[in-house]
Amino acid sequence: MSYHDHIALDPGERGGKPCIRGMQVTVHDVHDWMAHGMTEQQIIEDYPELVFEDIRQFLAFGGRQ
């Protein structure tokens, strides 16, 4: 599965930052939360519209930038 299935770049959303499937959560948000100690499970509890695969694709995408 490609990150294109999970991540969108829309100039009208969050200033064109890469976001998850039209949501307001950016790749940077997920990286920042995890850098501050949040686990994937905690992020999903806070944002139940996310799934584990979304987070994994965010991390993979962020590593390419």
C-alpha cells in the first residue's frame, strides 16, 4: 500500500502540509507527538479516526522528507 492511500497534500488544508486523508492531522503532528513520548496506541485513543496503518505511513513518509 502506498502512502498516497493515506496522505494528501492539499494547499487548502493546514497550509499545504501533508495531512492524513483530508483530516487536520499532519505528518509533523504525529512525529512531534511521538518525539514527546506518545505511543501509537495513545495517538489512536486521542484521534480514533486514525488507524495504525495511517501512523505507519506517516512515519514512512516523514522519513522521506
